[in-house]
Amino acid sequence: MTILAIESSCDETAAAVIKDGKILSTIIASQAKMHAKFGGVVPEVAARSHITAIIPTVDLALQQARTKLTDLDYIAVTQGPGLMTSLMVGIDTAKALGAALNIPVIPVNHLEAHIYANFTGSSPTPPQRGGARTPLPFREMLTTSPAVGNWLGEGHKVFPSLILIVSGGHTLLVEMKKHSVYRILGETVDDAAGEAFDKTAKMLKLGYPGGPMISKLAQTGNPQAFDFPRPMINSGNFEFSFSGLKTAVLYTVQGLARSSKKLDIRTKQNLAASLQTAIVDVLISKLEKAILRYKPKTIMLGGGVAANSLLRERFKLLSTKYKLHASIPAFEFCTDNAAMIGLAAYYRLKNNNAHFGKNFSADPNLHLK
Ligand code: KG4
Ligand code: ZN
């Protein structure tokens, strides 16, 4: 079963080829540099850039997988959530290819796909290098850093699993009872965890995306330097809130600007470390409470913020404390990519609950159900 997967929900144009659940290729054309000068994703710029990048990205993914269009059985594409005009580029491309090849197109929920970034298997086959190159800023993946704890396929019972999905647009704690069966235990009532990283980075003029920059600065900062709030840490439920934290950082930065103290590198390091610790404290505390209440067999992490070293470390500690098998995607599968889209489709096909749609359209607010 060979699937071509396409992802274009935000600012990465990505394509991948998945054969029988194995990743043959995964290509990303990143727009990060284009958006960096605006300090965030500009939807019009993103959509236009997807249009120019999508065909070369698909071509390269097929080429690296040594797969012809006629070898494909399915096309999987992100339906949502995401930016409307960005999603539309991927969906229109998928539908056009599906119609031309007369094969089904499978709409995939991007949040479900972040979960399936944990299902890459322990040793994806490296792609064949070489072939024609285009001037687009492609990233070819599968270099590859190992996923942490890859219990899948090793005979461990996976479900029920608790999953923390933390990305630029979402923060969710999900119970997964079996493939495609989810219960949302809680989500953010305002900003996502990734947004708190990105907005703080913007305040500190560190560029976009902010998560990796904050994470790097935090390595040499003092996490106790600033006493930032841990919003809703004791709320008694599994909801999150990060907008108050962002405001607390803003007031601190404004206060520092008014005082004679400069926003020097040391202060930025301390702000980054204090913010990162506040965010991770909340995420880990809620996950721990959910472990105690729902007694999962495994825990998983997903989404761009899962690339954060402190979060990965604390997540591993939690799994050791409760003797749970834990999985964290390899770094390159945390942030947006198409391999996870193809894997989500693959597992739905395998379990006979894939959606096939000729008439589906982009859904910027698609929920995980
Ligand atoms: O999953 P993703 O690529 O896109 C969405 O679906 O939103 O997540 C992007 C988010 C951004 O907010 C980015 O700042 C954050 O993931 N991120 C990180 C790190 N790497 C990416 N946040 C914290 N630490 C990191 N190392
Ligand atoms: Zn994402």
C-alpha cells in the first residue's frame, strides 16, 4: 500500500511517501525565513509560497522514494486545522492528483497526525540521495535522530495511551483508547503553548519561530530568575491557559525597559529559561494528574513544542516515575511534516476507518474526535 502524503496547513509545504507504514521519503520546503521578517506567519505569503512549492516538493518526495505516480494507491492530505488558504493549496493538489490517477484521496486531521509522528517505527529507511534539485529551501529528513522509546511493534500494549499535543496552534491532552478513538481530556482556553514561546520570542526580538530560539537561550539561563505564573496548574481539570503567562512576560519586559536595566543577553537567557520552565511545569503537572486518574499503558508527546529539550527530559522522567512506556517523536517529526499525515492515513486504512472524500473541503477549525 503506497501513499503520497501532502501537508500545507501552516508555513511548511511538505510531501512524503509511505509504503506499508514505512517512510520512504519526507521532504519539507520551509517558509520560516519568509515569515521571520514579519515576526509570524502571514497567511497570504504562506498560501502563495505553498503554490510555488507544492509540485516540486511532491516531485522530490516521489523521486527520493523511487516511486512513480502510477505506483500510488492513495493520496493523504491535511484537511485541518490550519490556515484556510494554506490548507486549500494542499487539498486542491491532492484532489487534482487523485482525479488524474483515479485513486482515493484521504482527508487527515493534522492533530491526529501529530500523534502518528510517534508511529514512525524505530529505523526509517534512509532515502536515496541525489537527483534533480530545485532552488527551493528543501529540507530532506530521515537523517535521523531516533525517536525516544519506540515501544511500537515491540510487543508492548500501547492503549490506552495519554497524549500531550503541543504545537503553535494547539495544546491538548488526549486519551487514545485505540487507533482513531480519542477522548479530549482538556485543551487550552486561550493561547497554545507554542504561541507563548513564539510571542515571548517576538517581545525579545529573537525572530520566528520562537520556540527553538527560546529553547537555545534557556540552556544558559537561570530558570528561577523570574517568578512567572503557572496558569491553571491547580485548576482541578485538564484545561490549559497560556495568555496570562505571555502578559506576565510582557509586563516584565516593559518594566525592565523602564528601569535602567538593559535587556541584555544575560537577562534574555534568564527570561527564556524562566518562561520555558513555567510552561513545562504546567504541561508536565497536568499530564501527571491525568496519568494518576486515567492509568494509561503508555504516554506520547506530539507537535512542534515536543522538540523542546526540557519538555522531553521531564516527560522521560515522568515515564520512569510511573514505569510507563513513553514515546517522543524524533526531532524532525515533531514539527510539521507530511510523513505523519501519511502514517495517520495508513493506520486508518489498516483499521478500516479511513475517510474517503471527493467532496471534503478545508476545515480551519477541524476538531479531533
Ligand atoms: O507542530 P508545529 O510545527 O506547527 C503547528 O501545528 O502549530 O509547531 C510549531 C510550534 C511553534 O510555536 C514553535 O515555536 C514550536 O512549535 N517549537 C518549539 C520548539 N521547536 C518548535 N517550542 C519550544 N521548543 C522548541 N525546541
Ligand atoms: Zn502542526
